[in-house]
Amino acid sequence: MRVVLFTGKGGVGKTTLAAATATALARSGRKALVVSTDPAHSLGDALEAELGGEPVELEPGLYAAHIDTRALLDDSWGKLQGHLRTVLAGAGVDELVADELTVLPGVEDLLALGEVRRAAESGPWEVVVVDCGPTAETLRLLGLPEAISGYLERLFPAHRRAVRGLLAGLSGVGKGAEASWDATIDALDGLAEQLTGLRAMLADHTRTSVRLVLTPERVVAAETRRTLTALALHGLRVDGIVANRVMPGPPPSLRGPAARWLRERHTEQQSVLAELSGMGEVALHTADYAAAEPTGVDALMEIALSLYGDADPVPPGIATPPLITVRRTAGTGTSVDSEFELVLRLPGVADGPLDLARVGDDLAIGVGPVRRMVALPSVLRRCTVTAARLVDDDLCVVFTPDPRLWSR
């Protein structure tokens, strides 16, 4: 099973290319589901089909669906929210305050991602192609499982959830309402299990990858490079960059202002494509600019042929090196003169703003607007940060033992 998430700046054609990829997969004999988490829900327009929350087969092997986040919010999250309000009310929290405390930012996006996982694990398809929202929304979406896992653990730690009777007493709900508390704990444990499954799905690079869609323009390409770094920071694998709407070069015999514009446009795009082709090991695909808007499976298949030719649109996933590695660079054993380097592989990190800070036992890393808290290995928690440097695509952070903590 493969899951491929398409994202990019709004208006670059990611919905069209996601649908084209699924169409090519189906016509090559593989069962494919293309599903939209984009609130704009233009996938049905691209396929010229009426889509709902349940997958429908448009032609042999090609399935499609829209994820209805509002229905998910009313159903799955509404039940858990009701349980939490009951517990908070039993603890003496005002009803209006309890309503505010049970609002979880980003829960709609989280539920949509959960539906992607459910579809990937329950359906007959071999590949799930996901039409995500614009880049900024997708970065938030893909970072949610880890962020909300931390939020949930701080609010309702697992070791406390396990002691149900004790917590019921502490919450003040009384023995008569212990059943309500048990239902709440079951719902919280279910949410924690779902988050763990989502994190595992996204971290499995043999199974899940991201494909970045752009038009070959310098501003858009610059954003794509930053997105590549931000996705790497989240531990996500980008398996391809797709340049859409590539202009053909005019024939030499063509003259006049239109010919001059076409040549300049073609030259500029080819320059941007040359830069993109040098972005590490990420494959670059190009799709020609279609004369008419491609809608319907036949037109989408033409786009797929332009994009992939005879190549496999979604090749098998590959294992990649871990995001973080730790190596000793000086000293041996428990020597206080030891030195360690924490190395993070972040393609394109040198092209954008980078923030780095030590926060307790975590390392806070910011790449533009994206921030991630990286839990430090135990040996580095007893060290202090003494230096940091960039070596190509690697962020190297140097640690030396803190004498006050090292011998503990």
C-alpha cells in the first residue's frame, strides 16, 4: 500500500495532477483511490463526477471521494467533546468555560487525515492519492498528529488515564458518574491510538510520501524549496517535485511580439527547471501546458502521459536515513571532555531563515514559519549546546557535557 500526498501553492494545478496520477494508476491495472482533503473540493470538477464522503468507482480501478470534515467533526469529535464537558462540569468548571476548553485547534484537519489512514487500511486499493490543501495548510495538517499527541499527553497523561478510579475521584464526579469518566478515558485512549497510527503512517517512508506541485516560476520555486525543508523537519519524505504548465519553445521561424514573449517565457521556465533538477535526490517531473483545461478522465490521462510517460507514476517506497543522528566527536566513555553532534538532514536549509533554541529537554527548530520540538536523546539532556553550523543540507548542533548533570 502506498499513500502519496499532493500539495503546492494555491492555483498551481495540484488537484488536476493528483487526479491524473490516480487515473494513470487505474489504467495501468492498479486499484487507486484519489481523495480530497482540500476544503475547496474541486476534485469532482476535475473528474467531472459527483463525489461524496464514500468512495465511488468512476471506471475500473479508479475510485474517488471527498472527505466531509464537518460530518466527521459532528460525529467522532462531538462524542469525545461531550464526554470531556461532562468531566469538566463535574469538576466545577463553568459550562461556557468547559465548551472553550474542549475546542481543539486543527481537529477538522486531524479527522481528515484520520480518514485518509482509514481508507488506506480498509479499501481494496493499492495506492491512495491525496489532494491536500495549499502548502501552508498541508504543513499544518501533517504536523498535527505530533503536536496534538503532545497536547493530549500534557493534558491527560497516559499513566494518569490508566488509573481511572483515582482520576474519577480527583475530578469530583463521584462514584455514580464513574461510568461517564470511563467513557471519557476510552475516547481519549482511542484518540491517542489514532494519533500514534497517523504518526506511524507519515513516518513510514516506504509507504507514505509527499509530492510538491509548482509552476516553473522563481517565486513559486523559492517557496517549494522552503516547503521541502519544512517537510524534512517533520520527518516526511518528498518523492517528487512536479512542475506544471511548462511552456513549449516556439519554432525559430515564428516572429513578432508573441514569439518574443514565448521565447522569453520558455527560457525563464527552463532556467527555473534547471535549478529544481539540482535539488538533491528528489525526482523532477514536468507536465506540458494544456491548450484547454483538462477535465474528465480521458483528458487527465493525457496529462499523466505528459507527466510520467512510460514510467511508474508511484514507484515502490524506499527506506531513507533517519532525520536525526547523534555521533560522538571527542572523548570516550563518560569523560567530561566528550563532545557530541546532533545532525539533522534538512534539504535546502541554507536557503531560508533558521531558528534554534534549547527548551528544557527539547531542541526547538524553526524553519521560516514552521517549528518543531525535537526531543533530545538522554545523553544530550545532560549536555549544553555550544555551537551549531550548516554543512550542505545538514544542521549540526554541538553538545558538551554539563558538569552539574553529567555524573548523574
